[in-house]
Amino acid sequence: MPQMAPLSWLLLFMFFTTMMILFNVMNYYLFVPNIKNDKSNTNRQIKTSHWKW
């Protein structure tokens, strides 16, 4: 089986590393969250539980 030169391994490593970084950066900046600014969220009552031990 033929062996690859070390330079080829280095180029493959750099290629896949840049692809991974590019993929992660694009996912981070292209993600648009659905934020609903609703007035009902500010008037929400907190339910407290009274524990009976």
C-alpha cells in the first residue's frame, strides 16, 4: 500500500480544519433566533409551591 507524504497529511489536516471552522462560523452567523417580544411575558405570575414534608 503506498504511503502519503507528510506534506499531504498536513494539507489534508489544514483543509478539514478550515472547512470545520468555516462551517461553524457560517452556522453561528446565519442562525436567526425567533425572539418574541410579548407584553404578556412581563406580567407572568410566578407560581410558588408550598412543600409539605
